[in-house]
Amino acid sequence: MFYITTPIYYVNDAPHLGHAYTTILADVLARYHRLRGEPVYFLTGVDEHGQKVQNAVRKNAITDPQAYVDEMAERFKTTWKRLNIAYDDFIRTTEPRHVRVVQQVLQQLWDAGLIYRGEYQGWYCVSDERFWTEKDLVDGCCPDCGRPVEHIAEDNYFFQMSRYQDWLVDYIERNPDFIQPAFRRNEVLGFLRRPLADLCISRSASRLSWGIPLPFAPDYVTYVWFDALLNYVTAAGFGVDEDRFAAQWPQALHLIGKDILITHAVYWPTMLQAAGLPQPRRIFAHGWWVIGGTKMGKSLGNAVSPLDLVDIYGVDAFRYFIMRDMTPGLDADFDAERVDSRYTSDLANNLGNLLQRVVNMTGRYCGGCIPQPGPETAEEAGLRALVEALPGQVFEQIDRLAVNTALSQIMDGLTAVNGYLERTAPWTQAKAGRAERVTAILYTAAEALRLISVLLSPVLTEKTREIFSRLGWEDDQAGDGLAWGVLKPGSAVTAGDPLFPRIG
Ligand code: ME8
């Protein structure tokens, strides 16, 4: 079972390129695992409580927060639909199934004495929804976003996170793959060298009413992170479907951005440990899309809308670009010119032109039907071996979450098919009347293109279907589309417009 999750996004604004990146990465990984025949559960969703959302409600002069979050959740769903995101579950934290889990876990920890009431004094950053200590502040402002902070003193409820510090350090050391990439794991261990404080998990309802009430103190609502993190177990069937939960939950792979590493790698494991639940299998923190060195985001006003790019390049090219141009784990600079050059070199030329050549030559020399494979020379055997080795290499990269490397290998495969056609020159063979050579070459090229396109299908979800149909192959997913020799001689190929037309 492959259980993959994205962060649940705040509904205080429309999704931008950063949200699209994490969600497409999860979708692509889910599709690769499905391609391999594994059962997959892909979860995404939205985080609907907390100060940010309440502020957005106020800013927009809306009276009913639920109506606001309903509308915003739909916006996320509509965007994901346009981006061909095939999730299995979309969780919303205002759903009864989730509220029940949050209150159940709170009650359990309260009954076990792991939550206590005490006075809280601290500096609160409204934007980040985080309390900071005096020494965390930078020039009196939030060390994370640089905004002014508010001093707050009030009674609150605390989760005894500190008692799990030694356990957590030990757990991370014993499970080297738990937090990835390795430098993020070291960052968390560095953070844990300082004493870990208890976690304030409540907000006074007088200040923040938009949240899940504490079951043992209804004049308080649950701190948004304590609420949000639990979505991952809610969706896995916690408390309702114990068999599914036991099988699914420990397989979880949390895909997150580096901005939410500490909440996922410190708060969350200690919460699970306190509740007597197993840990997720891995937490992978990717880097940020930046523009001129600054994080792209709604609060900075430099967010790129994924749908604008989809309007220009099409959904497949957009998916391809953001998967190809970010090394997971590292930051990547968003540059519109690079989108253009990838589109032209990788998609229009390497892939699109190859399809055009294969289909046109099959029309001209083979009566428009996939020919018989014919005897192989060293050229055919060489290309076949290269293409047959590709799925193994690609899946190895997918297991490392290195989709960019997988795509680069796939592009090398297409370059090899183009090079093969140049060297074997079926047009020359046809002039010389060597019909058997022509059919052997065209079968090999068409089959190589088909198989490589199967490997591209998790990213190019629409164009690959077009390729299959033009090659006269129906991908019914019944057989092994990654095996060599699947194209049936005699199937009709279809010519058509360029797969990736010139832009503008
Ligand atoms: O943090 N580059 O929600 P959020 C890459 N609700 N990814 C980016 C990005 C960028 N410039 N900007 C955002 C929250 N992201 C909480 C999560 S989970 C239990 C609760 C992506 O709407 C990235 O995945 O601020 C990041 O972690 C996430 O959006 C933050 O989304």
C-alpha cells in the first residue's frame, strides 16, 4: 500500500504554484505507483480553521465562516480538477469525521494527564499562528515572516510535548529514512538539541472562535496545527475502520514544503506517540519555488497562478515543467523563459516530432498500419535493450522521489529513439527497396515510443493518451504496458496536428 499525503492547505486564498507543485508531485508519485500495480491512497485537502482563516473571513466582511470555507474548498477542488489531480480523498477539517477524531484524541490525552492547564505568556505571530519566545524574536518581530508580534498572557491548555524529546531524538536516529532529505533530518536533530517546550494547544474562544472546541473546556478552541495534523489519521480510517487504519496508516508518506518541517517532524510524532499510535513511514520536505530568491507565496504578493500557465501551455506541459525543473528537496527559481524552452526542446521537438515522424512514415511506407516486427539487427536490439531497461531505472528514481531525474532519463530515451531513426534512416532503406528493414525499423521506433509514453503517462496524463490512440493502441491497463512488443501489427495509425503546437 502506498499512502501519500499533501499538506492540507489554508483556505485563506486561492491555490498558487507552490500548492500546485506539492499536489502534482503527490499525484505523479501516486500514478507511478498505480502503474506498478500497487494499491494507492492519495490524500489531499484543506485546513479550514485557525486565525488565518478567521482573518480572511473578517477581511472579506463575511458573516458565515462555513459558507466562506465551503466556497474556498470548491476553488481548490476546481483547480485540482483542471490540473488532472486524481486524489482518492479530499479532507476538510470542518467535516464531522475529522472533528470527531480531534476531540477523541484530545479527550484521550486529557484523561491520560498528558494535557494540563497553565498560564501562557508569549509573543504571538498572527500570520504564522505561532507563539515565539522572547529570544526567538528578530528585532522584536517574528523570526519567520518578519511581521510584528503581539504579547499575550492568558490561561491555556498544554500538551506535554517536552517529555517526548529524548524518545524523538532516539527515534529519528534509529530510523534514518524517517525524515528526508538527510539534511532536513539533521536540521530537526539540531532543533532538538535545545530543550523542547510543551505545546500550547488551545486558543481562547474569545479571541479565536473559529476552531474545534476542546471537549473538556468548551470556552477554548483547538490550536490549528493540533487539529490539522490529525487529518492524516482521520482519512486513514482512525476510529471508524480499524482494519484499514492498521494497514494504511503506518505506510504514510507525508509530502510537505520545508516551511512546515518542525510541525511535521516534531509536533506530529510526539502527538502520535502520546496517543499510542504508530509513526508515518516517511516525511519528505521539498524546497520552495522562489522568484528572484524570494519565496513565492500569497502573503508576498508574488504568487504565480497555475491556471494562467495552464491556459498558455496546457495542463500536461505545466505538469511536466514543474516536475522537471525542481530537484525535490532544493529550492528552484521560477523563470518563465525556462518554461518556454522546456516546452520547445523536450515536448514539441523530442516527443512531439518523434510521434509525427513515426506516424507519417508508417503512413507512407507501411500503408498506415503498424508493420510486422521483422528481424532485428544490432541497432534494433540495442534500442530495445535500452528501452526495456528504462522502467526499472525510472521506478528507482521514483522511489527516491526524484521525478526530475526520472523525466530526464525518459527524455534521454526519446533522444535515443530519434538518434536511432537518424542512423537507420528508413527513408533511405525505402528508396533502396529494403522493405523488411523499413518495417523492422518502424515497428521498433513505434513500440519504443509507445513504451516510453507509458512511462510518461503519470506526468503527461492527456497527451500520452493521444499518442496511444494515434499509434492505434488502446491502453486498457489490462496487460503489461511496460513490456516490449505490445503494439499489434495491423493496427491503424492516425496522423494529426502537432502534439505540442507552437505557442503564441
Ligand atoms: O502550511 N514553493 O498551509 P499552506 C513550494 N495549512 N511549495 C510551496 C510554496 C512555494 N513557494 N508555497 C507553499 C499550511 N507551498 C498548513 C498545512 S498540514 C497538516 C497543514 C506548499 O496553505 C508547500 O507544500 O500555507 C507548503 O508546505 C504548503 O504549500 C503550505 O501551504
